[in-house]
Amino acid sequence: MIGKILGDALKTAGDARRTTRDIAGSVINAGGNFLDRASDIRRLGKKKIKGKVVLMRSNVLDFTEFHSTILDNIAELLGSGIVINLVSATEVDRDSNDPRGKIGRRAFLERWLTSLPPVFAGESVFQVNFEWEDDFGYPGAFYIKNGHTSEFFLKSLTLEDVPGYGRVHFDCNSWVYPQRRYRKDRIFFANKSWLPSETPEPLRKYREEELLNLRGDGKGERQEWDRIYDYDVYNDIADPDAGDKLVRPILGGSQYPYPRRGRTGRPKTRRDPNSERRLQSVIGLNIYVPRDENFGHLKMGDFLGYALKALSASVKPGLQTVFDITPGEFDNYKEVHNLYEGGFPIPQTLFKHLSDSLSAPLLKEVLRIDGDRFLRFAVPDVIKDDKSAWRTDAEFAREMIAGVNPILISRLEHFPPLSKLDPKRYGNQNSTITEEQIKDGLEGLSVQEAMKENKLYILDHHDALMPYLRKINSTSTKTYATRTLLFLKDDGTLKPLVIELSLPHPQGDHLGAISKLYFPVEKSNVEGSIWQLAKAYVAVNDAGYHQLISHWLNTHAVLEPFVIATHRQLSVLHPIHKLLDPHYKDTMFINAFARQTLINADGLLEATHFQSKFAMELSSYIYRDWNFLEQALPADLLKRGVAIKDPSSPHGLKLLIEDYPYAVDGLEIWSTIKNWVADYCNIYYRDDTAIQNDIELQSWWKEVVEKGHADKKHEAWWPKMQTLNELIESCSIIIWIASALHAAVNFGQYAYGGFVPNRPTVSRTFMPEVGSKEYKELESCPEKAFLRTINSQLQCLLGMSLIEILSRHASDEVYLGKRGSLEWTCDRDALEAFDDFGQEVNEVEERIMERNRNIKFKNRTGQANVPYTLLLPSSNEGITGKGIPNSISI
């Protein structure tokens, strides 16, 4: 009978991941444990305590694994199932010299057989009874063995009425694979926090051994069931085996400094022994990150999980095929608007292989299908209320302080603007702007008077781009390094004064820059069209810098080393691990996915942004100036000169642009985060000596600096982690980057960039010269000439598809001030402090909404009538333009 069931199961699972050897091993192991189970039954008369286990079985999440349900039931019949042993945190085995806490007798999940898996992704609750010994003490941990053929997600174990302790809860939230996959048994700890020196002696070895397991040995290729966190350089974004066109520098090291990423250990390429072989399949993506860092089942199963894969694997090559045959261009803005009103006519048969693998609703979402039209997009906020407001100078300037990249504008402190580039290598790169040229826009002030009154500001992309501009313009890109000067008006709004477009000297970098100046023109003539193009080149610079630096490098990439170091050096029992862990959710996976599909050679970022194949190399160049402490919002505002220290002002800073939505809202969020971190850290650390004596904390910070950000380990600005203030500031910065900073630069992408003329990411031609054919076209067909300058149709469609996905909130998002689990700790003081934090976050949200209703703050909505909501903490699922998730999860 068993043989028949096994045969049927194997037949059902033709494409199963488990091999015949795996199945046989499980059944043999089950039979071997049968007599042991019988002896356990004979002890039923002993004293018992009840437990409740919450888990999800893998076949609930993956309908291709129906075979595992049948095989798991066989294993359960033969007595293997799931085995749990409690571990004492206070008592040792007196008959042994082992200093570790004593291990209780085995217990087994009950009603596994009768608890049929639901047809939806949900949790199942199982009872477990533990035989209790009076001298067992506090159950501070438990071992679990999975005797089934497939993994399951263990959410929690709760013990009721533990003698002397009452209720004891274990917050697990981890995938548990079959026992044969592990060298060491899986262990979970109760939701109690202890510093290393305060950990009960019987629990210390278990704590230390678990950290050793998570570090691994740095050898071999990682498998999906591995739980190992380790570092590597960015040697996986190129594909040298596919030809010279896909060769890119390895990032990480003295030549190309970069943060480290999670190690996978995949084999090296044939052509380059230092480069890691890339995965060939994207739809079936199985790139290694520790399984608990992977997307949760809801996110992987909903639109986001499929859409990211489909866009890279099918939509991009499909569109490229169409446009290779019949290249297309937009001739006027109405044709761009048709993308929202009618979609794009492309034969759906082009994506037949995709429709075979996705359900009809998901296919409709991924391909934006409406009838026989393809890629019908939602109307972006920037043109929803007024289709032409984006063209105004007021909206152009407002987006520098309330758009999707409001973190670059700075106060002008030298006139004309100066370059910091090495003159020996790059010649004279200083600005050519004179006072005479801008005096009419200064409202009666001289330049010096305007600077003294803090009325002159600059959006400066010059130095960041000039060293790579010659290389970038050797591709299909044709663009400039830009500077934009702005004047702060009495009503609190900004107006542009001049735009400077610069190119490297044609005879060599050492000869400096060749620059041209463009000034605002309100008339609808050719000069007005030239001014619109000048603003477009600024937008191209800003959009490219935003996606590559403000978004990818300064949030995603710089945070990953902290994720890895935290898991390697801070036990789950450590209070700082519990503080930071919610802010790491999904980050390693989305970064791994980005390396495979977004930032890789010929990936979506290269295909849709002006930096092209030099994008990641440029981000390495800019990383040289990254400073951890300057990521704190107050430090950033002071560095850019848009705020000054003022003890009498809220948050200790006075904003020089009073109506600066990102800064105003951001300072409230920053202060709220820092207050929470300070309250929490003060619960566990009495003084600076406690910081210095915390061996896990010191190892964590040492590893962040020396391994995670190894190329910057000699920087003097790194905190020494010797004081409580340093810990509070550092943890506040980590949480700020993961939550509010990422939200500010990510979730407004579609609202502003979904209409590509507002935020083009590519420029394909230079500014037309007077008398040229292009200049005449600009005179006669200004919209056509503008659209021929920026993104092509293919780049528009790909870019819009990408940022529409990136701007979405997932169905399982957890927002700032909330936790995925209510029982993340049993420490009452910490829970009360977190409740206060959540209440403070809610109050900040109310104040932000009140400011948006106040008509005196003109920059909060602007002429396009797009309220600044990117730092509103809460949100619903989808594209909302608001919400601060706890972590970088998309």
C-alpha cells in the first residue's frame, strides 16, 4: 500500500524538486523513529504543559508541491513528523559536565494528519504537549527537527502555564527545511532580550553556536536551505561569457570602491575567473539569499513578485523586438497622453510564452492590457489635475524640494559656483555665470546681498557627472553636466535664474569645460522651446542621479552590509538585533534581484537611463564621497547649507527655505525615530561602559566598517561605538535610511516620472544650434523636437513600466510605527516605548496632513496640485504616493 502511494506521488510530482533518494530517506528515517515514538507514548502519565505552534506548510504557498503533502503524511504515519525539544535557560543537566542548558524530552506536533492544508496562503495552528520536569527552569529556547520532505514556515511557539513563569512565547518567523539539509539542529529563542554578558549561563553556548552557524565558512555555493550570511564584491552584474558588450568592472576594491553584497558562491565565468556566473532564468529566479530574507509568500504571490520578473524576462526583450523592426517615436504630447487614455498597440502574441505562465488577472496587470491595447498606464499625479503645469518654471523648481529627489538642492555659498574637481586633471571647471547675467531675477538685490539673505540656491550635477561625461556621450546618450541657480522669493517659492550646460573640452579633459548658459523665457517661441530643452537636460541629470545614487546606492546598496553584519554578529537575543531587524525585511532579496535584472549589464537601468553601460561604474565613483554620519537628516541639511543650527527651533535646526516639504516632514520623522531609539537603548544600556563591554555590539560595528564597507574602513568619520550617544545616532541613521529616506526617493517615482516629459531619463541629442536642421524643427514642431531629444518610445515604455512597479506598496507591507508581530519582545518597558513611538508617528501624520491643507505653504502642492505625501507614514496597497515601510522592500 505504501509503495503504491509512493509511486502515485512520484508520478504526480513529475517536476518535483525532491529526488527519489530524498523521498526514500525520509520514509526510512520515519520508520527508524517509530519505536522511539512508542516509548514516548508510554510516558503519557507524566506532568504536561501545553504549547501552540503556528506555521504554514510549503504546499500552501506553492501549488506545484502537492506531492509533498502525500509524502509528509507517510512520514507522519511512520512516526517522524516534527520533533521539538525545549532547552532550559536556567538549569543544566546535573549528570553531565556540559555547561549548556538541559534539553527536555521530545514532543511532537499533534493533528498534523487531520489538519488539511487550506487552499489559500494561511496559517495552521497545532497543539503540542511537553513532558515537564520540576527542575527544568525557564524554557529559553527549543530545538526543532523537520522529518517531512518539504520545508515549512514556522511563525511561533507559545507555551501556556509554564510553572513559575506563566506564558512563554517564541517569535520564530523562519523557514525550517527537512532535517537532512542541516548540519546543526535548528534552534529558536524565547522573545526575551539579553545583552551577551547578561545572558543566563546555560544559554550562552547556544547563543554563540547559532551565530557561528549563520556565519558559515565562506566556502562553496550556497543552497536555498542555507542560512549563511557572508560578504562578496559586486562581481555578478557583468556577463563576460556572453561577449564584450556585457563586460563591466567588478565593484568593490581600491579601484572601484563599493559596499559589499551577500555572497552566493556561484561558479565563476569561463572568461573571467573573478566574475560570478549569472543565473540564466529570471521567471524561475532562485538567486541565493538566506531563505528568511526572501520575499514573503504574499509579496511573491501578488503582482510585485511576478511583475518584476516578467518585465525583465519578457516585456523588455519583446518590446525590443518590435522596435527593432519598426522604430517608433512620439510626435506630440497627445501621443504620450494616449498611453494613459488608450494604451499602446502591440500584438499580444508577442508575449505568448508569458501568458502561458501567468494567470489572466496577473497577465493583465503585468502587461497593462485593456482590450486589444497593450501597456495602458494609470494617469500620473503630475498631469492628473493639469496637463501642462509640469512645463512651468514654478513646478520645475518645486520638485527640487518636494519631488522624488528633494535631497540635492543646496544653498549657494560661492559665486560664481566653484568646482571641487582636480584642476590638474580636469582644468577649469568653475561656473561661467556672471552677476550681470542674473541680476534682473534678483528682485533688486545684488548677488552678495542675495547670498547674505540666504536667497540663492543651486542644483549642481556638474562635478558628479563631468568625470564620466565623455564616456557617457560615447554611447547613444548625448547630454550635459548641469548647474541650475535658483532664487528664493518672498512667498517661499523658488524660481530658476539660469541653467548652465557643460561639456568636456573636445581636445582633452585637462582643458576644462565648455559651457553655455540658458535663461528663463516665458514666450511660446523658439527661445521658449530652447529653455524647455535646457530644463529637460537638468531633469535628465536629476532623474539619472536619483535612480542610481539617491535611490540605489544611498539606500539599497549601503544598507545591505548592515543587514549581513547584524545577522552574523548580533544574536536574535540581542536588543539591537530586535530593534533593527524589522528594517531589514526583504532588502537582501530585492538587492539580489536588482543585480540580476535592474543594475546588471544591459539591464533595465542601463536601458532606460542616460548613464548607460557606465551607470554602476559612475555610482562607484560617487560612493567615494559617501559618509555614514551625513546620512542623518539634520547633518545632511547642514551640509547642504539649507539649515543652520538653532537651539530655539524645533529639532535644533532652522530651515532657510521655510516651506521645504521634504525637510519639514523629514525632521519630524527623524526626531520621532531618534526618540524611539534613545528610549529603547536606554532600557538596556546604563552607561557608556556597557556599550564598550558588549562583545557582540563591538564585533558587529567592527565588521560593518571593516568588511561591509571595507573600502571606506580607514575613514575618520566612522563612529567608534564607544558611547551610548554613538549607538543611538548610528541606529537612528540605519532606520532612517531603511524607512523614511527610501520612501522619500522611491514611492513618488510614478507620480512625477510616469509622465516622461516631466522627468526624462535619457537625452539623445544635444541642444540644437541656431541655423541647424534641428533648430528649424524646434521652431516649426517644438513638441516633436522635444520628444526626439528625450527618451525614445521603447525607453519610455520600459521606464514607465519599471517605475510603476517600484512605486507600488506590496500587500504585506509593514509601516513605520508598526511591527509584523505584536509579540516581538516580552520586555514590558520596550513594548511601552514602542507604543509611544507608534502614537508619535500617528501624530506626525496628522500634522503633515494639516500642513498640506494650509494654503500659505505653496510648495506643498504647487501648480500641478500634487500634495507632498511621500513622508506620510501609513498607506494602502498599490500606488499611493505615500507610506513609509519599515524596510527597503522594493
